[in-house]
Amino acid sequence: MGVDAGLCRGDINLISAAVDDARSGPMQDAIKSALGSLDTESLLVESMRDMVKDEVKSYMRQKIDENPELKAEIKEAVRDLMDAKIREAVAMVRLAKCGAELGLASVPADMRQKLGNDMASLFERELAQLLDKV
């Protein structure tokens, strides 16, 4: 009657009791508290959005795989974009350095050494923190 012959009535009762315990025990409380802060409607909308995005990605990958020339062009364009972003970051660092040098040049000579040391110390700490994150 839909019950595996290897399971007896006692086994089924034990399994049923375990399921009931899981539904009302500390595990269920933990799950409820973790998910309780999530708005059900938002969760459903976000899940649907993710599913649609996955379908669109799948469709686009299929179309790209069907056209090797387009695939190669996209790869080259992404490589160019990454190169441009890295060049932009390097340029921003160089501009920051120029700004610091200009600022130091504007400071009276007697204050320049101390300010330069303070700025170097600050940059060293910031760079160390940045490298720790990476």
C-alpha cells in the first residue's frame, strides 16, 4: 500500500516522530528566526528574478556558442574593457600622487618634511589595510 516492504509500522512511527520533532524543535526555531526577517513576497520576487536571469543567461550562452566569431569578439572586447579599467585605476593613482606632490609643494619648507612623513605613514597604513583585504 505504498509502504516499502522493508519498513515496518514501528519504523514508520519512529520516522514520523522524528519529522514532528524537527518541525517543532530547536532546529525549526532556528530556521524560523533566520528566515523570519525575510519578507515572503520579496523572497518570491527575488527568486523569480534570479530564475529569469538564469534563463536569459542560458539563452545568451547558447546564441554565443552558436557563433564562434561573436564569441571571440566578445572575449576581445571584455579583455579590452578590463585593460581600460586597469589603466584608469593606474591613472587615478598617478593623479593622487601628483595631487599630494602639489600639496606638499604648496606647504612652507619648514612644515614640508613633517607633512611628507605624516602622509607617507598614512598611505602606508591605508595600503597595508587594502592588501590585508585582498
